[in-house]
Amino acid sequence: MTVAIVKYNAGNIYSVDYALKRLGIDPLITADKEILQKADKVIFPGQGEATQTMQYLKAHRLDELIVGFKQPVLGICIGMQLMCKFSEEGNVDCLGIFDTPVLKFHPQKQENKIPHIGWNNLANLKSDLYREIPDGIFTYFVHSYYVPVNEHTIAETDYILNFSASMHKDNFYATQFHPEKSGSAGELILKNFLNL
Amino acid sequence: MLAKRIIPCLDVKDGTTVKGINFINFRDAGDPVELGRQYSEHGADELVYLDITASHEGRKTFLDLVRRVAANINIPFTVGGGINELKDVDALLNAGADKVSVNSAAIRRPELIGEIAKNFGSQVCVVAIDANIVEKPEPTFRLNHPQWIPQWICFLNGGRISTGKNLFDWAKEAENRGAGEILFTSMKHDGVKNGYANEALRTLSLSLGIPIIASGGAGTKEHFRDAFIEGKSDAALAASVFHFGEIAISELKAYLAEEGVVVRKISI
């Protein structure tokens, strides 16, 4: 099985590489369209800012490539947010795979610190991505923007409000949290993705 | 619910983990990667690796160590020590670090915080602050401040140089400039195992909108509880109590859960 990681101007791409290597997979980190197109699985990871990353994807025509993927794709963190329709982070149009906006967290009380950093629970788990994973499992989040719960939501997390911790539509999967940094729970989620 | 984080801190010198007692007298505490892996397995939520030689003995990169940590450990980790410019940050993040902590360099040139936030995102930028309560300033300084009242003052280079900056003012400035978290070490409490600086932590936590990591003073499980409940910290960092096996992280988390503190359980 070939697994490709989309190489673009987002941070933390190498954490996914390391995580897959721990699972015995040696992924290709590439922006090469042909390699990405042919890969059995594609991971679209990263941490970054929506406007700059979208600009980069467009400039390198990776935007149309990603939207056209037929194999299972996993977007992580900013990857998931870029797969949405629009982001309030810089008010930028994104890839539009998931028909939902990305909104900024607004603190409701003093203890609502932003960014949402740390381990939080997943609830209402659906889809094969969460096979053998119990509701309530903790995963690691780092973000200041969120995706509201919508028809594609397959996991929810409560911070300030209930938001989409994960989504699924056709061959596209996405997590707001970082499975590559979420201990053994995250490893199981990555394994489940590789087994799709 | 968002869990309170337990963060073992590994001070690294020449590739070995050490812990200073009040910033001097180092005692050896093992291989940093192996130690980190064990902590991770026992339920640590995050790790901090500080290259403690860096800021006063010149920059010694510990990039190789960072790569080994990233390859072997599946929880987030922050690296700090001797980060002076953007290219240091870039190299550490590329080696696999999740966040960087800046301390002296940010006080000397506060613009660094904004540069890191702009280029890599606020979530990457932990601003570490070493502060102590200054009861009486230096005589020359006192001439200009006859009404001096004891206050928290930030220090540079592992506690060697006073900056005259007030802790709370500097923390607020760091937040405004784009810091993602504040890691506050009380020099007065550090290494003496008598509890964290809960009052100062609480003031920080209530006045800032970003997470606060408590550091300095952990000696018992109760101290962690107090840092979370009284100090309102989002995370608590400790070193020697973990390194020397005085507190097991799994037991600490079980205790905190009983005390009503939300902590992450490892259920897989």
C-alpha cells in the first residue's frame, strides 16, 4: 500500500510521517501530482493559517487535485478546515468538499482559553474511522477555529460549544484533532484509516 | 471536557536529562528519549525538552535529540532553550517539535513572539517566563523607587539577570504579541517542592485569554491539584518528582480525578 502525504506550506507534516513509520508504513511526502493521484491513501495534514495555505494550494494547483481524489483522503487539523467551504480565518474560500464554514471560537467565559489546546473527548462516534474506539476517548487538539456540527460530522467535541471533531463524506475523512499526536488512541484511528 | 495537562519537563544538557535545584547543582536523571517514552506510556499529556545549556554557554543544537523524540514518542512535545531567531524555530519544528518555548530572547526582542506567531501560528509559540518576588530592589534602583513594594519580576538566562519587567505586564504583552501559551516558572518555588505559586498563577490565568502552564514547586500530588483548582492553571509542569520516581503519573492522574480535576484517561 502506498500512502502519500501532501507536501505544502503547513507545519507539522513530519509528525504524520513519524507516526506512520511507527505503524510500519513509509509514506511519500510529496507535491507531485502523479504520485499523489496514484497513492492508495492520501493524508492532508498540518498546522497553519488558512489564507496562506489556500494561496499556496491554488498557486500549485493542488486545490483541484485534492478535490478530485477518489481514494480515501484524511485531512488533519488545518487540512480538515481547508476541506470546508469557507474559513473565517482570513475570510477565505476553501476547497468546498464539506459544505460548511469554519468559524472563530468566541470565548463565553473567562476559562474559555483560545487556542483550544490539549486533550479533549470525542463523542457520538460514527464511521469505520472509529472502529473499536469507545465514546469519550481523549485526543489532542490545537486550534482557534472550529467547524460547527453538520450532516458530515462523525465525532463531536465540547469546547465552548459542541463542534465537529471529525467529518466524513464519500472518500473524504477529516479530523480536527491530531491523531499523530494522540497516543495509542490516535494510532488506532490512523490504523483504521489505513484499513479503509 | 478539556483535560488539565500533566507535563514532565526534561532539562537536557549534553544529551542527558538533568534537573536543577533552584537552577544550580545538577543531578543526573537519565536518557531523555527513553524517559519521555516512559512518561508517555504512563499517561503524560505532553513533554517539554529544555536545552538548558543553550542560553548562557552558546547555542548547542539538540536537533538530533528532537528528531529522536519525534520518531519515538506519540504525544506532543515542546522544545526550548537558546531559541533566538526564526530560523532556530524553523529548524526545531522541521525536526518534529510541536511547539517551541522562547524565554530570554523574547524579553530582549519581543517582536520575536509576533514573528513566530505569524510564520508558524500562535499555537507553536510558548512564552516561558522565569519570575521571582523581589522584596527589595538593588540600592541604586531603590533610590528611584523609594515606594517599592514586593512584586513579581522577570529574570533572564535561567534566573541570572533581573529585567525589571513585571511578570503580569510581560505576560499580557506576550499574549498581545501572539503567544499561544504562557509557561510561568516561579524561581522562588522551583526545586523546593513546597507547592506552585498559586496566587500568581491565578492572577495570570484570570487576566489572560491563553492557557497557563504552571511550573516550579511540585512536591506532592496535592500541589498539582492546588495548581489546577486554586491556581486555575491549564497545565502543570514538573521534573524531579517524576524523574526520581517520587510521584507516578498514573497515580497522580487517578488522584486528580478523585479530586474532581478532569484528566485524560488512557483507555486504549
